[in-house]
Amino acid sequence: MSDPSTTLGLPLWMQIVAFVVSVGLALMKLLEFLRKPKLYVHLTRDIFFRLIDNGEALFCSAVLLASNGPILVRNVEPILRRVDKNRKANTAQKSFPLVVSQFGEKVHGPNVTADHKFFGSSPLQYLEPSKPLRSVYLCFQSEYQDRQKRAVSDYVSAIETFRSENTPTPQTENTTMPEKDRTALLTAFNNLIEEQYHRIASLIQLESGSYELEVRVKYECVGWKFFGKQEEAVSTISFGVDQTLLERWKTDLKKLLATRGQQILIEKFEEITYPMLEPVQIIESASR
């Protein structure tokens, strides 16, 4: 007659252990199934400002990593804040909502540093889990960009008008224009550059001081069938803008306007370098 403490030849304690293990494995499978996809975003120290035809541009980079499942990036919302220099107050002295004009990534090229390759203006991007992506965002001041673009367009129009009204121009080679008239035209051209420079420079919003850049990435948990399908990841980075570098940035802008103006006058266009400013005292923060 069999022992009542056994079934199919197994001791009772082994049956209990097997039951507990099977329940534990089932719970682990259930928890794994219920783990919600999550996006981690980390802004990097690869950040700089550049004055280009479309306005006052901010180039910033971020590392994105999807965990527990795939995600679909729906939108990227950056905002730049000028904060208290002594870090004694959390309130921003000035806020600059930014708009991302182009989305891209870093790519290997012939240069020592990585180049930027921009795909377009759509923020939509699918990320597979555990595959980090280095994204690059080209941002502009949403409130001031139109005025900055218009100022650049007006500058080009002013130079073209000057050229049409003064032929030959002070930059024309082998001209028979008297030296006195040539000097007067050159003075008028320099005055025009000075006037246009002050008009464009007055629209620059960047000032010396301490800043915080925040990027909010709104994403969708692909395949998630429960509540809370739309989520948000946030990352911040702090940095400083040095007054000396800022003044040099504006001086480079004036040189650029003069060089480009001369090219328009003689209708000979060559590659130009847009003024760039790199922040100082950059501090990266953890994603949240």
C-alpha cells in the first residue's frame, strides 16, 4: 500500500517545491509581459550655436535608447532657459521655446569629427530595443526665426540694389573709375554693411550667462495594449555663454556679411564659414 504523503512516487515536499517553482516562473513570464517599453534620452555635450541664413541656430545632440520593447518617437520639444548665474533660483530669467527644423544623426566622414546628416523635418522615428541612436537636432528660435530670416533676405536685397545702382562696383577689377569715386563707393558699401550688421545683430537673442537646455521627447510604446501608450522622456544639459566668445561671434558675423557682400557685388560665390559659438562649462544630466 502506497504512502499517502506521495503521489506518483514523488514525496510531498518535492511536489510543493515544483508547484512553487512553476508559479514563480509563471509570475516572471507575466511580469516580463507586463513590462512597459521605455525610452531613455540623454543630451550630450556636443552642442553649439551657429548664425546661418535661416537664423540663429542651435545644434544639439542626444543619445536615445529604447528598453523593454520598441518605441516610436512622435515629437521632440526643446526649450532653452537663461537661469540665475549663481544657481540660487530655479526660476528662469528668460525662456526661449525652440522649434526643431531638421532631424538627423552623426555620420562618419573625411573630417576628424563626425558630420551631420539631416533626414528631414519629421520627428517620427522607430527605435528597436537595446540599440542606441545618436540623434542631432537643428533648432531655431520659434519666436524670432521669421524676423531673422527676413533680415538676411533684406540684406541680400540691399547689396543687390547697391550693385545695380553702382556699376562698376568698388570691387570690380580693371576699372577705369577715378580713385576718388572708387573710394566714395567703397565707403558707401562699408556703411551699408555696417547698417545691415547692426540690424541683423540686434535680433540675436543669445546673451552671456548661464543656460539650461531641456528636451522633451514624446513617444509611443509600440505593441503595448494597456493604458498609458503615450509617454514622455526628458533630458537637460546646463552650460555657460562667455561674453568674450559672444563678442567674437558677432565680429565674425560682420566679417561674413562683408565677405558675402563682396561676392554678390562681383557675382563670384565661394564657400563661406558661418560663425559658430561653443558653450563653456557644460554639465550633462541624467535622463528622467
